Amino acid sequence: MKASKLPQHIAIIMDGNGRWATVKGQVRTAGHKAGLEVARKMAVYLAQKGVPYITFFGFSTENWRRPSEEINTLNTLMLEALDAYDQEFSRHNIRFKHLGELDRLPKNTQEKIRQVIADTKDKSGAMVSVAFNYGGRQEIVAAVKKLVQDGLKDSDINEAVLAQRLYTCGLPDVDLLIRTGGEKRLSNFMLWQSAYTELYFSPLFWPDFSEEEIQKILNDYSTRERRFGGI
């Protein structure tokens, strides 16, 4: 089956923020701030292009191992970014979704995330998801626990039933996954949803991404032949 002109669901691992800042002689958190701003711009651009589902990987469950000072700054930057996302997404008819565990996040971050979700829930345009405190294996384990809690028998369980209990319930599987920063691995992101995903690895650090770069990747995707259920 030939690829459609645009993927339905694009997921982006926003890698290279800290290295981008280091190369420029700045503190690592300056790179995270720049990366969050690029995410806002790329979300609006892709939504306007007609991509209905866009997901950004912002903070993994493994990132808690970073120095506490960096984590605290990341939380502050995320709060600032959510304010900007709330205004921008409302203006562009974009809905917001959070992927991951909210409980471990600071209370003010939890409240802000819920606020942006509430403020944009009636929008009818693209759905932009941010994976913040997200881990692919954790997501699957959490879904299995829900199956047990719901008292389902093994004969009741199939792929669709499990998928309904993932953080991404309601989202289609990922058609195109982009990783920036030169690394070529999934890093525990969207493991279930990427079974038949087209992968694109860019050497560019995420803060250097532009509309032109995204368009180049979309052009590459349009030349690929999509096959499902086989190699």
C-alpha cells in the first residue's frame, strides 16, 4: 500500500537539546527551553499542514536520574511552556493530551496539565500529545495491571482490549517516528504503538529544527511503501 500524502500520526523524540546548548557555550537548560519553543512551533505547523495527531517525547521515566537541579528547572520550563501551549493551541483549534504518569510530577505541573486539557477539550482540530514522565515499558505494565484490576479472563484479552488501557487510548498507531540529535534508537518510547512505524533519524539537534526540515522528512515519508502485518 502506498503511503498517503501525510501520516496520520507523527511522533517526535526531541533529542539533542542539552548538547545544542553546550555547543553554543550555554547551560543545558537553555537548550531545553529552546526545544520546548520549537515544539510549539512545529505542533502548529504540522496541524496546519493537516496532520491530525502529533506527539512529542519531552521527559522519560528514566530522566529522573538526572541531577535534581536540572529536573527542577525542566519542571519550571514545562510550566512556562504549558502557558504558551494553552494560548497557542486554543488559537489554532488544537486539542492537548498528556501521555504518562501524572502522580510523580509536582502538583503545580499536574494542575497546569489538567488545565490545558480542559481548556482545549472542545477543540476540533489536531490532537497534540506531550509525553512527560512517560516510559513505554511502564505504559504496558500499567495497562496489564488495569486488565487484572478489571477482572478480565484470558479469553477476554486481545490486542484491542490492551490498547484501550494504554496512555494512548484514542490515538492511532504511529505512522512516522522522528528522532533528532543523531541517535538511532527508540529509547523506550511508543514501543507498542510503533510496531509498523516508519523511522526517520536526523542528525540535527532538536532546537535547530525548522519547517523546512519537517517538510523534507514528510517528502521522504511520501516516497515510502507502507506494509502492515509483514516484514
